[in-house]
Amino acid sequence: MSEKVYGIDLGTTYSVIASLENGKPEVYEFYSEGERVIPSAVYFQPGGVPVVGKDAKAMAETEPERVVQWVKRQIGKANVKYEFDGREYDPTTISSLILKRIKEDLEQQGHEVHDVVITCPAYFGNEEKMATRQAGQIAGLNVLNIIHEPTAAALGS
């Protein structure tokens, strides 16, 4: 286990990453976005690498059929599939792209992002939580726990 544990809110609309720095919560800025939040949107450019974040959200205006937003609402549902350029993606895989982008952005800033706790809504059951854990693992993260958002809020008191 690495020394620092990061908390990730893999959000429906926006995602955030934080850790404790000297006992105080520190929410990190995504330098590539210029914000402390990153849109949870993925644009599947024709024949190219998927784009995550602000640029993906902007593409929803011109190419909405190639952008997946609000995928968190579908995670854990085996029958939901998205197809782009002859390749099929499920909500877990798309969520992993968002998590990977978060990890890579912080690593470009010199952080080593490995051990994480990911929050989820209180209504998430085992299937949604397992799919969220799997998304983190696909993204190259060591997912220590998936906790409900109210639990995370209580821990911060």
C-alpha cells in the first residue's frame, strides 16, 4: 500500500479527487482542465482515443451521439452497452476511462496515485459497488474501499 490514500468522487456530472495533507482535506486541481472538478463525460472521437473531461462535454453540443455522460446512472447494469466505431463499451469500462484520466492528470503533477477510496450514492447496491470497484481496477487503481457518500460525509465530521 502506498503512503497516501486518495478519495475519488466518481460523480454523475463531475468527478473530484482529494487526499489529506497534514490532516486537512486537499482537493486537487486538474491542470489540464483548470478546475478542481472534471466533467464525467467521454467523447469517442472517430477512430481515435477517447477524450475525457471538459473537451468531451463540449463535444456534446456538436456530436451528442459520440458522447457518453451520466454513465454512473448505468453502472452495474449488464444489459447497457454503447457502441462506437464497431467497438462495444459497457458503463464500467467508460467509468474506468474517467478514473484513468483523473489518475493520469494527478500523476502528471508529480503525485503517485495508487490507493484510493471511491464514493458512491447511498442507493448503490452490491452490483453497482462491484462495478465501480472494477472500473477503478481497470484504470490501474488499488481500490481499498467503495463507500456511500453519506458515510464519507460522516467521516469528515
